[in-house]
Amino acid sequence: MATLSTGLQGAMLDGPGFGAFFDQGALANPAKLEILHSDGTTVLVTFNLPADPFPASSGSPRSISLSGTPISATASATGTATTARLRGPSNTTGNIEIDGMTVGTSGTQIVIDNTSINSGQNVNLNSFTVTAPSTA
């Protein structure tokens, strides 16, 4: 397996890469983070991401974290949150760009305040981190 340099990892996340892709700019619909039920299809809660959601990457391996957290949203369904998917910004609904991210109350890619969610409940997105692969 090939090893990617820290510089290449940064290039994948910075500049015209990951962060710029999810910057909504003038598009009608912002990027959205959907938290899914353990069935993998039911959306429990959807977070609209800020206009410039990801600042510069850091660390080794390089990672990038969502700015403006915590973000709150109201749950639309009831269930146990286990995974998440990220939809890109668009003028319509946005394509699923990343799927299968881990969700929990700590030590996961997506950290929320509670994984046992009830419809109508306020849910807080506390952090969202993407790490560039160090091997290819």
C-alpha cells in the first residue's frame, strides 16, 4: 500500500478540494449532514451546514473539522443514530457525497449530544471531522 505525504493529504482537504466543494456560495441549498437510524435509510435529523463549513486542515494525518459547532436541529423521526451521510450544496436536493460515517457521543466522526433520538427533539451536532487517508 502506498503512503501519502502530509502535503498531499492537505491538498485533498484544502484549497479547491474538500472544503471548497462543500462551500455553498450562491447555491439555493446548503450542504446537509443527515443522521440516520440504525436501519440505514431513515433520516432522523438533518443539519444545514454553514456557508463556509470547513476551514484549513491540520495535523498528521491531515484532518478537517466543521466550523460553527455546535449546530442544532429538530429531529424528524425517532430511532437510534448510528451512521451519517453528507449531501453537497446544490440548487435542488444535493447528491450524497459521503456515506457511512460513524455517529456517537464521543470518539466518532460525527459527535452528537444523544444517539437515542425522538421526533421533535432538539439535537446538537458537537463536532464533525474528516481525516484524509494516509495510504492509497
